[in-house]
Amino acid sequence: MKRLVLVLGIALLAVALAAAGCGGDDEGSDDTTTVAETTGTTTTDTTTEPTGAGGALGGTVGPGFEISLTTADGAPVSTLAPGSYELAMEDLSSAHNFHLTGAGVDVSTDVGEEGTENVTVELQAGTYEFVCDPHASSMNGSFEVS
């Protein structure tokens, strides 16, 4: 009988420790989210020339405080040739939006919603900016079309 009580006591202790360990992982996840939110703006610094009109671009915002514009192969954009581009705006947080403006272009996702919106944009010579409207001072970038 004493053995049974001892085995049950050890089993209960093991379950309690496992549950406490699981709770610790959740707290660690919250810390990771906080760190992601303080990473700042993603900058663009790669010159990219598309292989022709109809190039693909990806605009991503969130889930933390990050925003970026990349080519189909994932390279950051700083310079593009004029032309028509398919832009996939991927909004990973309801606290943010992806907003692209420039010569003849003004497209954005909605703050408060998540998801991907695909649009075709005609880029002309000039400077284009992309921002998260609620956090424009820290979440922004730009590129040149020439």
C-alpha cells in the first residue's frame, strides 16, 4: 500500500512539473512576440531589374513591427525599371497595413484585417514609398523607379 501511495505521489509530481513546464513555454512565446515588435523597420537596399514587364513583387507587413518589399526571389527592392508588376500585399497583423504610394499608385490593405491582396501596379519613373499607416514613423521604406 505504501508503494502505491509513493508511486501515485511521484506520478502527480511529474504531471505537475510537466504542466508548469508547458506554462513556461507560453510565457516564452509572449517574450518572443515582444522582441519581434521592437525590431524596427526593414530597410531595402538591393537594386533589382525585372526580366520584363509583369514582374512579381511581395509586400509584407507584420506580424511584428516589420515591413518589406521584395522581388519574387525574396530580394529586397531599392530600384526597379518602369513597367507593370503584380504586387501581393501580405498583411500578417490586424494592427498594421501595407500602403504603397507613388506616381499614379495608391494601394493598401486595411488596418484591422489580415490576409493577402493581389493588385497590378503600373510603376513610372519616380520615388515610391511603402508604409504601415498607423506606424508610419517607424515602419516605412522607399524605392526608385528609373
